[in-house]
Amino acid sequence: MLTILSVDKVTKQFRKHEVVLKNVTLDIKEGTFTAMIGASGSGKSTLLNIMSGLLKPTSGSVLYKGKNLTMFDDNEIANFLRNDVGLIFQNYYLLSHLTVEENINIGISNTGRHYELNEISKVLGIENLLRHFPSELSGGQQQRVAIARAIMKKPSILYCDEATGALDEANSKKVISLLHRIRQQYGITIIFITHNHEIAKTADRVITIKDGMVYRDTTCTNPISVKQMSWA
């Protein structure tokens, strides 16, 4: 299995005495589902932002398919984010004045490479919502639209930062199930930040971040299914 992303001795310091990440090193294999867990303030979101190119480290490097993202200029980073990366957050960031179809099509890269709208909408179960506006959708439906927008460009890697944080149990399970289906169907590498240990149990690998460092890195030989998840 090929390595798609390599983080090498990454440190991030925001202020003189605020070191958020400390010498983090890890590799991400292509086509895997990796969960990153940790307490609030542990540094996991900062690490995700550095891995995705949204933020530069104070020191260390991030290699994406052998290319050093930390050496990219602003234009190169913008193209990387536009063409190679999908981002999903707790907030859906849908444009209220655009229909579902229009919101999804925003995700098409400037290379013109993309999935067919009908295919993606059917996979995500939103094919009957394309002419609706975000205000007419439930939270779970809005998150599925956000997922469709993120993967429309055929990204190699999908970063999810608490993507189910605003959803109830039933919708959280639906979203996690859809993400696993997307990974299996399209081969997209997924990195998922969560506080939820049940979600993490469905992943191929669980990385625990504590005090800005990799505290534990566990490969899951037998991940649980979404149906086995328990919110108790």
C-alpha cells in the first residue's frame, strides 16, 4: 500500500510559549480511513490543518505524494486545495442563496475533473434534493450535501474535522456509513478527527493526539461496523 502523506518532525508554535504540536511524525497510507482522537486543545485540528495545507508548520515538513507542501507558495497551495483535497467540517458552510446542485458544483476543480452529479447524489441519497435550498434541509441532509461538494472534484484525500459534531446519533451513523462507502467505492483516503471513540472504532487506524504529540498509534485489524456502534 502506497504512502500518500508523510508528516516529518512537525512542530507548530503560535506564540512564544504556545507550542501546539511537538515533533509529530507519521505516514498515511493511500485508501485508508484514519481516525484522529484527542481532547480539546490536544492539537489534532492544528495537525489536520497542517496536513491539508491550510496552515504551515513552524518546523518540519509534510509530503503529499512526494511533494513538500511546506515549500509551496500561496498559489501552489490554492491549486492543491482546489484540485486534490476535500474538506468537511462540523459547520456545513453551504451558500444559502444557491440550490443543492449549485452548492455541490462549487466543488468541481479547475482541472474539470469531477464525478457525475447524478452518481454522487445517488450514492449520498440526495438525488431528490438538488433543487432545494439549504434552509429546506435537515442537518443530516446538509452534511451530505457538504460531503458531495467535497468529493465532487475526485480528491485523493478527504479531511474531516468533527464532521458529525453537529448531528444526532442516527445522522452521525448515516454520515460515517456514507464515508466508508465512499472510501471503498472511490478509493479516497480519509482522515477523520473526532471526539467519539465509537466512530474511531470503525477506522482502519486510530491515532491519539495528546499534548501536541502522537500518544498512541493503533492499527485496527478488525474495525467494528457502523451497525455495531453504540452511543451509550
